[in-house]
Amino acid sequence: MPELPEVETVRRGLEPAMVGHVITHADVRRPDLRWPLPEGMASRLTGARVLNLRRRSKYILADLSSSESLLIHLGMSGRMVISGEAPGHFFQPIVPMEKHDHVVLDMDGGARITFNDARRFGAMDLVATASADAHPLLVALGPEPLGNVFDETYLVTALRGRKTPIKSALLDQKLVAGLGNIYVCEVLHRAGIAPTRRSDRIAAARVAALVPAIRTVLTEAIAAGGSSLRDHRQANGDLGYFQHSFRVYGRAGQPCLRPGCGGTIRRIVQAGRSTFYCPACQR
Ligand SMILES: [Zn+2]
């Protein structure tokens, strides 16, 4: 499942192909993805100019000149493929439709944006831009981890009285938006906090240290995504994960990468999800 950095990378990849350009043709090739697609979606998109492309948590929002915003969620397997005469970093010649190409947008700049999703856990919706934040998928989301609201005071307060393990707390999208399993493991290793530790039993100073850890891990992953974007000229926009940057995730049995630690990364299961951590330096 793409996490915040991957979604941000896709947003940045789409930006030069979409922003400032008019959707000259929209092809909506099935009535639903995870949920039904909006009524009259193709005609509502056609002729609209994309004014802005922004991200909220793991959602991309294209603000349109029609005063509506196209909300895009990649889900488990959704891909945005850019083809044609697209400006920007990743594109390929226009290719014949593939089986799981569900929504196709032709831009007046010559780019074709194709949403391909084999498993159809992805979603698209059209919502009035002015009330986009009230969309059912967005309304309950907590602050952005890279935004100004999310700071040390906020996190210390939010974790007070929480009896759940810190890993579960950080995965709670109401507490902070967009953190998923992989990057929470990375963040807790960076901060030296055991994923099993009860949230309300972590000293305030250590909780505060989570904030820069979260910002650093996400910022580095976004930067890695940016460099992979440049390497994907030949690829189809499916940027995937930036495996090389993981310090604990998927590294069970391998040595801890914290200088001087000497520990071995362990895998446990919490709430049905894999957790990777170093028992030696995460307390
Ligand atoms: Zn360690």
C-alpha cells in the first residue's frame, strides 16, 4: 500500500503534466472502483482546467476550474501512468489500453493520465473544492505530519492517557494523518522507542523526539522518491517503494544500522501487522 511519501512522489510526478492544463477528454471506463464513481464524472471533468494538485494524507486532490476537486486514492494497487507528450520526469509513449485502465484523462498539454488498478481498492470522487475537507474520507483525518499543527505539544497532549502501544497510536489516522506500517516502524527505530511501549508511559521528552523523527523519515523518503522519479523515465509511473532507505522494515535477522548498536532486527506481529524493530536500542 503506498504510504504518504509514495503518494507525494506520485503527486509531484503528475504536477507538470496536469497543473495549468485542461482536461480535453475524460474516459471513465467502469462505474466503480472501490466505491461507485461519481455521477456524470466524464462530462464534469471534460473542459476543466487543473488549477492545483495537492495532497492530504494519502489522498491527491486536483482542484479544478469548475470549482470541483477530483479526489484520488491509489488504494492497494492503484497506479497513475503518464504517457504521451508529458512534461516532467516520468512518461512513456501512449500505449494501447490495458485491462485495468479504469480512468483516462487527456490533457491539452499532450499528456495522458491513466489510472490503472488491478484490485480496485482505489477510489475517485468529485467534491466541491470549498467543502473538500468535509469529504467522508478526509473529515476525520488528524493533522499532517509535515504541517505546522503537528508539533511536540500536540503529540504529547494527544498521547496522554492512551493505553495502546505507541505503534498503534501512530497508525491512528485521527492522531496524525498518513503514517502507515512501514514508516511507523522506521520512525520508532529513529526515535529509539520500542513499538510495544504503552503510549502513556513514554516520557514527554521522548515523545517530543518523535516529531523530528517523523519529519526526517518522511522527508528523506520523499527525497528518495524524487530521485527515483528521475530514474523512471522508461518506467510507467509505478514508483513503488524506496526499499533502499529502510533501516528496519523487512530486515528481520539483520544487524541494526544504528552506529555502535550491535543489535539484531526482530519481527513481531502487532494487531495483525508486521513490526520490525531493534530490541537493543529501542526501549
Ligand atoms: Zn539497534
